[in-house]
Amino acid sequence: MAFADEYKDMEAHSNTKLHVIHTNDKKQVAITLAQYERHLSLQRHKIVGIDLEDNNEPKVTQKPALCQLSIGKKHPVLVFQLSAAERLLHRRRQKRLEHVNLEVANFVDIQKEWRVPKATKELDSLGDVSGMLIDDYYNNIKKKITDDEHKRWATLPLSMRHIEYAAKDTYAAYEIWNRITLTQDGLRRAKLEKEEPPKKRARSSWGWGDAD
């Protein structure tokens, strides 16, 4: 049975609230994706936070049970519950996204592209990175859901804890890369301005004392 549940004003961190749509309805997914496309068509950087949650099968045959998308706090976070027919056998995340009919032009794995300075681990978790770049609140997201709960992504109905975890995790992924991108743009702009020769200012033919 198709469902589309909406949760408004879900607290992400500080004063940030999220509008979350949890659904298995392909029509609702299509509507939301069309809204995303309209917004992204106007943006220079087309950033989408993407995450997948797997079911509880052995790793060899594990399949995604949930697909989550976010393009920022001003737009709904989409939490798409996949049906058994839509689940995949592929382990590589980008390949799995392609099989959910999502075309990813430039897939970025944040864990491979950015490190927390002075980190002691080989790879930083999303909680580590978001805790540093966004809010320490995200360091506790993964602690709010137990290992046993992590095995139930394919179970319906999903608990509110599952939905909150999935939505906040995906929004954090968007916000991390958005902030990194804006920082890189700012550094590049400052560098270009330093390299440009100073422009001569045209002398004004009048001033405050020119009026009779």
C-alpha cells in the first residue's frame, strides 16, 4: 500500500528545522524530484545529499531498503522506502543509485574527499565531519539509534527514530559539501583578487565642495 507521510519542523540542529517526506509512492517521489530539478537548474553548484540504508541480509546479498535525498533546509528531505522489487544486489553505492533511477553526474564520497584536521582515524565518519563543520549535535546522531535498530530499515512501519536519523544524516551530507564548496569558492576568489593588478580609480570631476 502506497503511503506518503510528512513531518514538518523536525529539528536538525540549533534553529534549523527540516521538512521530511517519508514515502514509498513513486508519484510523490516524482513530484519531489521535479521540485529538486527546478531549484537545481537555477544553482551554480548542483549539490544533493544522498544516502542509502541497507536491509539486514548478509553483505553478499545486501540490498538498499531506503534512499534519502536532500538539497538543503528550504526544501523537503526525501526518504524513499524501496520495495522488494526495487532492491539491488550491487554493493557499489553509485551503481546502486543508478538502479534506483537516480543519475549522479559527479558522485562525491565525503569520507574520501575530506579529512578532519589532526584526525586519528583513517576515515572520518559523517558525524565527525559534520560535528566540526556544522554543529556538534551531529556527533550524537548515530548514537541515538541502536545496532539492532540499524537492521530494521526494510521493516514497516519505520519508527520515528529511524526517520529522524535518515533525514538528519542526509541533510548533514548536503550541508557539509555545500559549506566546503562555498569555502573553496571564497578562497579561489580571494586568490584571484590578490593576483589581479590594482585598478586605477577614475578621478571625480566633482566633490562635496563643488556645489555653489
